[in-house]
Amino acid sequence: MEDHTNPEIKGGQGQVLKPETYRDSIGTMEQSGKRKWVFPKKPKGRYTNYRNIVAYTLLLFYFALPFITINGNPALKLDVINRQIFIIGQPFYPQDFFILTLGAIVSLICIIIFTIAFGRIFCGWICPQTIFLENVFRKIEYAIEGDRNKQMKLDRQEWDSEKIWKRGLKWTIYLILSLIFTHFMFMYIVGYQEVFRIVREGPFEHPTNFIAMILLTAAFYFVFAWFREQVCTLVCPYGRLQAVLIDKETINVFYDFNRGENRSKWRKGEDRKAAGKGDCIDCYQCVVVCPTGIDIRDGQQLECVNCTACIDACDEVMDKVGLPKGLIRYASEKEIETGNPVKFNARMKGFTILLIALQFLLGYLLYNRPDMEAKFIKPAGSTFFVRDGKITNTYSYTFLNKTNEKKIVNIRIIEPTNGEITSSGSSKIIVERDKIVKGTINVSFPESQIKLSKQNIELGVYDLEGNLIDSYKTYFEGPFKIQF
Ligand code: SF4
Ligand code: SF4
């Protein structure tokens, strides 16, 4: 039998309090530092059903997204090494890095605001770690080894044929699943066509990819077959941030201690109120379902991933003993203490204003992102030459087409207006979608117009209809003249 007990002390008004010794250690570790394996009971109930729907929808999305294209581009591709980044089908280049950075900051602030208001809903409902573990790997474990008690029994028993067969089958399926999941992960980086090609051609043709895949699969297997909830309780920085983000008005999975204490075992026909007992019948069902091995009745803990399993477990118990559901529920600490609903406090208002402002800025930058990025650079060591009363400078140009269509463009001088471009081909330059085109042009001005040895000029890239696509400011060199 597992030891669920915690030393108890008596608090005010006869309330049973536990010394907060549980905060001194991790629930999944023995005093000796040895890992305490968690065998959570299979959760069932209203929230578990909702979470299953969300999880399987997201899993479907995970498997489908690498094959979805928007305007011929992958919906999501993060090939940083080859600089091929597509988000919602939009190509992003190193030049757009600041937009991506701003997007990441906006997302971070969004998560912060969300966490302040709704605690760790992300962890319980959306986090890939929770979804893979609870909705894929743990389900297989339940199917092969049975529920909590059977798993514990199997764990204790010798390595007989039953244990070898069940564990062997489970670990083999885990390995195959890890391989599948990592192949899909690779598709998000190099694209599904590339993954299919690598698989077809085999590991000897692509040893680097093969090694990377093996390492990623091993890491995936290690996390879901062994490390499991330790990711949430020891590694995840988001989990550690909770302590500074949440306050008494944050909505979280909470045990209603006002209603539940004094906890005491259920006795049929007893008037618990008259006996000074709370609604918690101390059945430990909320503890045995917890995938991080904690007791929610001890209060808010960093280990709690808000998975709602304890809500469902307790509701089922309350149903059976004829008490109202919701002894464990989504609530704020303040709400439980005072009975008053949560308020939109000043800190949340401040964050929300900041978030809206940043989103406007992000939208503005995205909307005003030029279709084409043009650069005109003077080649290293080049200067000017004078011929037929004209001064000429040479420029190397680079055009990057960020759109999904071919662009035919020409180059014109915007400022000063009396120059000319003498290079052939500059009136019709073809830039294919998502491609970079490079070339050289000569820009000339009448000698009499160039008064300075270094003069600012602006060059423009226009489409065939005469619309300006992008412009670039640079300088024009001429002979040094003494000004009187
Ligand atoms: S499941 Fe409910 S009644 Fe049972 S121990 Fe937990 S809080 Fe108390
Ligand atoms: S305490 Fe409840 S909500 Fe938190 S992790 Fe455990 S079972 Fe999930």
C-alpha cells in the first residue's frame, strides 16, 4: 500500500491543517532522492471527455499540418538552417527577423496575461507534453498493463513471462510511436517531401539525418517512457514561472478548503455538519488520479498541471455520497476564501493594454512589409568614372521577392531626378517567387549636377504598371570640388 499520510496539526476553529512540509520536497521523489514512480488512476468524467476532444483534435492537426499548403507554400515550415521559414504560408526571411521577434514577445505577453487570469490552463489542455503523455502513451499503458492497481502489482512482481511480455510490448509500441512522432517533427523542419525522400533513399544515403532522427527519437522515447511528469515538475520553465505570475485572483484547479475541512472518512447516514465535519471524505481519489503525484488539498503547488483529473475524481465521489459536486473545481483562491467572484484587476488591465498595443504594432509591421526587398550596394573598391560629360557610379543590386508570384520590375532613380541608368536589362528584371536576383547597374548624372564628392541618392524598384515596390537610399561619388 502507498503511504498517503501527512502529519497533521490542529488549526483555528478546529480546522485540520498540515504543516507545509510537502513544499520542501518533490512529490515524485523519495527522501533518499530516488524516483517515486507515479501510477495515476485512469481519469474519467466530464473534464476528461472535454480534454480528450481537445487533445485528439490537436493531434490530428499535428499530423495534418505538414501536408497543408497555402498559396503553394507550406502552412508551417521552420527550416532555420536553409533560411526557409513559413508561418501561415507566409515566407519569412532574415530581414523579417524583427517581426518574428516581436511576434514571439507578443506571444509571451499573451501567455503571461492568460496565466495571470487562468493559471495553467495551457499545461492541462494544450501543452504537447501533456497531450502526448496523457492521451497517447498513458492510454497505451492502461490498455496493456491495466489501471493503477494492476500497474502497481505488475511493477512489484518478478520479471516473469507476463511482465516481460507486457513491458516488452509497451516499450516496443512506445518506440514505434516515438519514431512516427519524430518523423512528423522533422517534416516541420525540412518538409514532408524531403522526409519521404530521406526515408526512401535510406540511412546510408543520409547518415547525418539518420543520426539526428535517432537522437530525437531516443529523446522522445526517454521523455515519454521514463522522464514523464518530471518534465513538468523539474524542467519546464513555464511551470517555474507560476510562482511569480499567479495571485489570489488567478483561476486554477482548487480544493474548496472552507467546504472540505474538517475532512473525515464517510459514515453512512451520519450528519456530517452536525458532527463538525467537512465535505471531504478523505477518500484519496483526487490523489491517486494525479499524474504529478500531489495532493491538491495541500493547496496550490507548482507541480499541479491543472489537468482536471482530480475534479472529475472528486465529482464522482461527491455524486456517490450525495453531496454537491465542485469540492475541487476551477476557482480563484480569493473566491474560495470570500465567496466573491474574480475581478479584472489593475495588473491584468495593464497587461491587456500592452498586449493590444503590441498586436497593433505587429499587424502594422506585417501589413507594411514590402513585397520585395531591394538593396543597392557599391561594390568594394569601386569609385566613379567620367565620360562624355557624365559621372557614372556602379551598383550591385539584390532583389528578394517575398511574394507568391513572379515579379517583373525595373529600376528608376527617384532622387535626384536628372540621372539615368545606362545598363542594359535594368528595364525588365524578372524575380521569381521566393527567389533572390542579383545584378549590376550603372547610374550616371551630368557632371555639372554633381557638386559634392559624396551625394545622397535614392533608387526605386517599380512594377511594369509604374507602382513603386521598394526604394533604397545610398550615395553617389563624384570628383572632389573645392567650394567657395
Ligand atoms: S476526492 Fe474529494 S472527497 Fe475524496 S479526498 Fe479528494 S477532495 Fe476529499
Ligand atoms: S492536482 Fe489535480 S489538476 Fe493538478 S495535476 Fe494533480 S490531478 Fe491534475
